[in-house]
Amino acid sequence: MAAVLEATALGAVLQAARPLLAPAFTLWGSPVTWLEIVAFALSVAMVLANLRVNPVGWPLAIASSLLYALLFADSRLYGEASLQFVFVALAAWGWWQWLRGRTPDGQALRVRWLPPRGRLVAAALTLASWPLLGALLHRATDSDVPYLDALPTVASVTGQILLGRKFVENWAVWVGVNLVSIGLFAYKGLWLTVLLYALFTVLAVVGWRAWRALAHD
């Protein structure tokens, strides 16, 4: 019953958003919607703010995530769509962390490296969560790419948490997430989003270099 209600609610939201999902133009044979264009612009602005360690990136993340939730749900990428609501919650948390967060020694939160044990834990939890989410999407939805959808979904949560705590390694995670996402969105014909994630990959490398220069041990 709950699943039926959720599906009905999702259908109602998508129907209400139908004007935003109307094609603005066609790119490589696939329509690009107005919603995708706005989400693209907000996402680029968000990453540029993150590069500069500017907390304005977090409200931009909230806005772009809500738009992408609609876009991905319309494309049957339910893992990616659900992830956007996780991103909204993590963005609110990250925004607070950047404004008020503290390191374990009581200092104001700063750009720094993740300890080796922390890297191992982050990698292990991400790899363990991937097949679990993939199996859930396979059984509970009509996704045609459940495991490919699940990998960037769980890795993005890892990247967002590391970003919120200002760990340099978040950028390495985003490089991997973006490369997998490029293939996923190309398969779905979301070509503007493919270009966005290609740009994200470049910006993640730039962010990695910039934060390495700022990092404290």
C-alpha cells in the first residue's frame, strides 16, 4: 500500500512538473529539458563555490538536487533520484558543518587529509553498500540499470560526507563518481547531463589540486 501511495505521489509531482520537463532543444538526438538546463547551471555554480571553499555552494546544492530528483525519476533512474533527497539532507548538514563545524581537537573546520584508517573505512563501506543497493533497486523498481545506478549513488554519499567535513579525498571520490555517471547518463540519453559530469570530472581534478595546496595534516 505504501509503495502504491509513493508511486502515485511521484506521478503527481512529475505531472505537475511537466512544463519544466518539456524539451528546450535536441542534443545528439535526445531532448534537453528546461529543468535539465537550470539544474546544469546551478550545479556548475555549486562546484565552483566548493572549489573556493565558499559555503554558498550548499544552498545551490539543495536547489540543484531537487531539480535533478525530478529529472532522474522521469528517466527511471530511481537510485539517482532518491540520492538527490539524501543530498538535500547532507547539504543542510554540510552547510552547518562549514559554518559551525569543529575538528576533533576543537579547532574550526579546515581543509585537511583523511587519516589512512578513515580512507579504508570509507572505501569498505562504499563497496559493501553498492551490491546491497543494486539488489534493492533490481527487486523493488523497474530500473534497467540497477547496479550501474547503485554504484555512483553510494559513492556520492561518501563523497558528500567527506566534502562536508572538508577532507581533500572527497575530490578523488567525485572523480570516480563522475566517470561512472558519464556512462550511465549517456546510456539514458541525458546528453546535457553527460556534458555536466564531464565538466564535473575536470573540476574535481582542479578541486583536488586546489585543496591539496590548502590542506593541513
